[in-house]
Amino acid sequence: MHPNNYAQQGDVKMHRQKTDDDGDAVSEILGVIMMLAMVITIMGGVWIFLNPYLVAFHDNTNWHSASNIADRIEDRIDVVGDSPDGTGTQQALSIKSSTINPANLVEEWIIASDLTPNEVVQVNELNASSFQFMALNESVTSISVQNPTNVSTFDVSSGFDWTTIDHNLVSETYLIIDFYNAGDVHVHRWSRFVLSGLSISTLIDGGLNQIALVNDARISKDPSTSWSIEEAPRLRLDTLVDGSTRLSLVLTDVQLNSAIESGGNVGFKVESLGPIQLFTGESYNLQMKVKNTLHSVIDPQYHEIWLTDYTISRASGTLDEFVGITPYQRASGIDGLTVQTQGQPLSLEIDVRRLAVNA
């Protein structure tokens, strides 16, 4: 009987030991599962906490990359802009998170000036193929109309009334109208330039960040804000040694036929189409009008920047001594801009840079 009892007792002990081992294994597995669940919970919390910062870091990296692209493009434009027709440069851009799109015909400049003190000419453009003019001293005898491809001349008999000219030189980019007297003296120039540029679009959290490079200006927009001007086209005034004032301005037209997609090594070629010397020398009764069609908020910002000194002088009651850029008529600048010189001579140096990208 004893051996059998010992055998049974051994079996019982082995069964209890196996049961204890199984229980320990289950406990270890449950412990590991609970630990993993805790780690996952903590990691999820950390991710939720860090995600806004990671998104902001990613957006900031993309924005900084787009800003660097804009800097390099502006540098290439400055290098090539004043070069002869057909001169250019080519380089590779790393555009990993952005696209470069054309901003076609977005900024219109109308600049008109009498070129002698003996005649005052007023011009109204009626439509794309006709205009009317009036010469107060009735000295205008011929008119030249120029667009990018053609030049037409007209013999006229001006009087103290509006005269209509139909020229049929339709152009969406630029039109230059010159007026001459009987002695073939250039008495007035009227010009209209509609400028194009580039827009750099970068996808960030919430939408697109856009940087528009138009006429040496840099205008930017975030998904949650409207367009704001980082740099405006520069109207430079200098007082010369003889006391006269000189206004310098460079208009820049950049043409891009199709979008440049993102890529690690994208070809970027800038070529000059030949600069145009628009005004040089004495100026009388200057009028400049600007209209930007990117958004209605841009024109008032331009006017605010250019008329800052005038606004300060007006507020301080010193306009009778002010020399600088002023509204042409209404104080808002909606009628255009001119230059007040307090009776001193005014000269102009206005050029137009024309460029093509990846033409």
C-alpha cells in the first residue's frame, strides 16, 4: 500500500507544481500586456502633445525653403534684368515642397508725363484699340503708337477739344503713345504696362502659403490671412547737386508659360527679352497709376507705403515745404501719384526689364 500511496502523492505534487507554473506564466503574460498597453497609452499621449509642434516645424521648414527659392529667383532676375536681348543664366533649383506658377498680367502701370514746359497733353484710353487726347496749347501734330510688335504713326490737327485716335494696335502687355509738335519735338509720352510675375505655392497645415514676386515686390499670403506686402516696388527720389529732384523706377515683367513642378533638381533658366528705356530727362505734370489684381487689399497698401512721408507732412502741417511723392489729386491716391518738387525741376529715369523663365 505504501508505494502506491507514495506514487499518488508524487503525482499530486507534480500536478500542483505544474498548475503553479502555468499560473506564473499567465501572470507574466498579463503583466507584459499591461505594460505594453501602458507604453502605447503614454506614446499616444506624447504624440498628441507633440503633433502640433511637429506640424509647425514641418510648416516652418517648408516656408523657409520657399523663402530661399524666392531669394534665389530675385537674385537671378537682378542679374539678368538689365542685360541685352537673349542674354540669360541657367541653374538648378531644389524645389521639394513647392511649385512655381505664373502670375500673368497682374499689375498695371500707367505713366504719363509732359516732356517740355510748353505743352500740356491729357490722354484717356477708351478701349484696347482707341484713345482720346487733348493738347491745351494745340501744338501736337503727330502721334506714334507702339506695342511689342508694331509701330503706327498718325498726323493730327489738335485743337482745344478731345480728339479720338483709332490705332488697332491691341496689346495686353504694353502700349506706348508719343506726341510730337511741328518741329518734331517730343512733347508728351503716355505708357501702359501690364506686368507678370511668379507665384511660389507651398502646402502647409490648413492650406497654401503663397509668395508672389511681381515687379520687384514680394507679396505673401498664409491660409488664414490676406495678402500682405513684404517689399513694395521701389520709387526712389534723389536730390541732385543743382537742387533738382530725380525719380528712379524700374518696372519688371517676368513671363512664365507653364508651372514648374516640385523636384530635387529642377532646371531654372532666366533670359532677358531686352530692356526698354521708358523715360529719361525732364518731366512735367507727371502722373502714375498702379492697379494690382492679385487682391483689392494690395493697392491701398502700396499707397500707404509710398505716401508715408506725405501723410506725416500733412499731419504736421508742413506740406508747403514737402518734396516727395504725393497724390495726383485725391489724398487717397486713387487718382494716381505724382512728385511735388516745390518748383524745382524734376527728371525721370524709368526703365522696364523684360524677362522670360524657361522659355
